[in-house]
Amino acid sequence: MLVVCYTNHALDQFLSGLLPATKSIVRVGGGCKDERLNEFLIHNLRRTVNTPRELLHRIREQKSKKMKVG
């Protein structure tokens, strides 16, 4: 799912509402003021993987988990 908001504040509010239901969030862009969302910022997530291939592998794992649940 892709969510586009007019303001960073609106995006933060929307994503913080999703936190109780899921942790599979990637927030793209700057201007995040909600500290609970810092771990989901793409530039922070990129630090946890060594290569683009590893990132793709993690994305595929998440998709696979969702397919099994849904």
C-alpha cells in the first residue's frame, strides 16, 4: 500500500494510527516529528542492510509472510 499525504504531519498521524496493527511500515521522506516512526524511516532502515540484494530479500520475505496470513 502506498500512502501519499499533503503534509508530513498528516502522514505521521496516519502512520502512527497503523502502529498498533502493523510494524511493516517504511516511511519515505524527511520531516518526521513522531519519534515512534523513526525506526521506520527509509534512511534508517537502509543502515540495517548491507546490500540492495539483502534489502530485496527482506521485502520478499515480508510479502511471503503476508501471503500466508491473507
